[in-house]
Amino acid sequence: MIGDPAVRVGAHAACDARARPVPADAGATELTVAGDADARPAVLAELAQSTLDTLRRAVSELGALEVTTYAGDYEGARAAATGDAGGHARRRAYTRCKIDGDTIVNVPVDERGAVDVELWRIHEGALTQARQQRAEMLRLILSLVPGLAP
């Protein structure tokens, strides 16, 4: 978990073969990099930049939530989701919720034009899960910015 007070990251240790866990106070673990002390600021700057880039991407993705439900076999749905026209799955339901409340909803209908209730139930479940994940991501981002978390 990012932001867990029981873990301190002192360098880009997860990707560095020279990294080793060093016991710290109160059972916490601090990761340090052995070797040249002059390299440490560069590693920390790289870690900070990488973290900021990840936060920027996460914040930009919070602006709109999109859920698309496909009908067909797995490979066909996967191909259709990536834009491959050769996929045999069809997009049957679509929802896009912007952060300002604007929402676009494409409700699945059957051959007679009636709402496909079972497919709509599946789509709503995926939408609920996506909303929960977005809310959790927002809480995480706010917890990383001092003074913004409730």
C-alpha cells in the first residue's frame, strides 16, 4: 500500500540489485542503496519524478470513467476492445461518466428493441466496480498530498 507508515522507501530499491532491507525503528523497514553516496540523490530524483508522472496519469484518468460491455467470446471481445475489426464480439452497453456529472449511457436492447435486462445487470455491476475503484484511487491520491486528505 502506498503511503503505509510501516514502510519507508529511501531509494529506487525495488529495481536495484544493490538494495537491501535495513531494520529501522518500531518494526518499520527502510530500503537503502549501498554504494556511491553521490548516486543517491539522482536515484531519489528519479523516484520522485516517476511518482509524479504516475500521479499525473492517475489524476488525468479520474476525469472520466468509461465502461464498455461486449457480447461474444473472450478473444472476440478482447480484439474489439483494442480496436481490432476482426473481432466477432459486439459492443452492447457503454457508459461514460465525466467528473462534472455529464453522462453518456448506451443501454443494450434485444432484437425486439426491449432492454436486455440480464446484460444491463452485468454492465451495471462492472460500472459499480469501476466507480468504487475510481473512488479508492482518488482517496489514495488525496492521502499522498499533505493537507488535502480529510
